[in-house]
Amino acid sequence: MEELFSLPPADLHRFIEAGIEQEEDFRDAPQALRDFFNNLEEPPWLDYGVFRPGILVFNENVQLMLVAFVTGVLVEGFSTLIAKSFNITKRVAATKRCLQQNNRQLMEIFYPGGLRRDGDGWKLSTRVRFVHARIRNLLAKSDDWKHEAWGTPLSVGHLGFAISVFSKRLLDYSELVGARFSEEEKESVLAV
């Protein structure tokens, strides 16, 4: 992201889109971005079969899961230190567009095959990771981010913890509005 920081935003978005979609004009992208996409590999521990029970139970309870996500998970999540990052970078988290994107990503990762390289869940999640990297870069350069108190902005630790908590809270809030899960299904939702 350091190498890409000086790119005009329109070019950066175009190149990221081309890399995600494996388009022909990607060959004009900066070398760092080409290296990133050309060297993608699935981790050896990844087991798509583990996702199946979670995908099935999510889709059986999709309305309850979305209600829980919007009214519980997002409200709770955006009221944490995450809100500071939006404030400092002058990004707004709770716009209609942002909420729609969050909902769409949730739907797409729970679509069968959604987390495979050509799946929309994978594509949306990859875009989100680039947004996180851009925000991390802006925060690292900001005098308002208190590195000593808050650590590296949007670090792997922050994201791993946040995603785990969001997933767990999705299960909790879904149960509060009427969804029911077996232990295997809960573990599978968390795996997704």
C-alpha cells in the first residue's frame, strides 16, 4: 500500500478491480499490486467443507441473521474504537451505502462457493481488506491516532479480534430474535 499510496484513487480502484476480476488491463497495474494478485494462494489449512453447515443454517435463517447483523452487530461494532478510525480519517461508517455494502458482503460470504477465488464473497472481502489497508495508512500518518494507547491501526490483531467478535455476536443476536443453531452450525458460522 505504501507503493500504491501516490496513485490517484480512480487508478487505484481500477487496478484493484482488474486484479480481483483477473481482467486483461491488469498488466498495466503497478508491480506491487500485480505481485500481490499473481502470488495469491489458499492456505493449506483451509477446508471449504467446514463452511457447509454454517452456510446452510445462515440461509435457513437469513432474515433473522440480517436483522441481528444490522440492529445488533453493526451498532455494537461501530460504537467501539472502530468509530475513532472513521472519525479521524473523515470517513463515515453508517451511511446507507456502507450499510448496504456490509449486508451484501455478509450475504455473499454465506453464499455456497462465495469464499472461493471467483466468488463474490471473496471479491468483496478482498476489496474490504484494501479499504482497511488504506485506512491503516491514513491513520498511521495522523497525529490524532494515539499509537502508544491504541497500537498499530487496524492491525491483524484488531481485525482478527473484530471479525471473531462480529461473528460471535451475529450468532448471539440471531438467537435473541429467534434463530436456533447446533454447536456444529455455530462453529461453522464462525469458520466462515
